[in-house]
Amino acid sequence: MRYRAVASLVVVFAMIAACSKPAPQSGDPRARAAQPAAPQSAGLPPSHGMVMTTTIVITNSGATNLIGYRVLIGSTGEASFVSGDGPGNATLPAALFAKLKGDVDAAKPLSGLPREVSCMKSASFGTSTYLALGGDRTDDLTCPGNDAEKALKDDIDAVVAFLKLRNTPRSEGKDLPPQNF
């Protein structure tokens, strides 16, 4: 029971540090003490501080002049994301999450997907996109080399469109916080 409480606090603090803007606080210490406690972690989307082995992680590297993005999708379709435009949370539509989960399961092991072709990309301006689950990660899915990679890329494109993510120009955004996993 004590471990669960500590773990919940770790998740809450990690979310505050990595994904959310602090709420305005009153200067009066008594007012701060009277604020309600943070909610338990059961209903929260995955955070950047603690990633479960069931969390699907989508990472876009960005490029020289572009900031990438990171999306963490929990086992119920709740997503936590951060991009150069800032952090956010959303719940994926059930059909989109089911398709993504089915395509990830069909592609396992992700690191073992055969690479039939690769594409030419600019070293300075090309981005790379990866999908990971637990300790298993795909190669760059920017130019899929087989049907399983194509399905995953299409799923990622749909998730990115739903969450309205983009590669933000560095002049317009803020760098991502470091990965803690």
C-alpha cells in the first residue's frame, strides 16, 4: 500500500515536471495547504517519468531546424504528448486505438521487421519516426519497407493528425524535455 502511494506521487510529479504547466498559486502558504491533493495515477495517461511496458511510444526525431514530438499511449488509448508547441493529453478514438494496437501486435517483434528498402533523406532536414513497445522498437518508419511497417506508419500518421502534432520550427517552439525512459 505504501509503495502504491509513493509510485502515485512519482507519477504525478513526473507529469507536472514533463507535461503540464503549473497552476497559478496564491502567495499565502495557508491557501496552498488548503488546495486539494493530486488525483491517483489510475486515471492518468502515461507520463514521461515512468513508462509501463504496455505503453506505445511514438517518437519523431525532428531535424536541424525542426522540433520533433513524443507520444505515449496507454493500454486504454489515453495519450500524453509533447511537441515544440507544448504538452497535452487526449484519448484516442476507439477505432483508431484498436487499429494501432492490432497492427503493433501483428508486427511483433518490432525490431525484427524485415527491411526491404530504405529511402534517401537529407541528413540535416530529414526526420525519423519510431514506434516502441516495452524494450522493442522499430527501425525508422519514415519510409516503410514492408506491409507491416506501412500499416504502422499509417497508424502513426492518423494519431499525429488526431492530436494535431507537427514538427515545429525551432524559431517558433521550445525543445522537448529529455527522455526519462
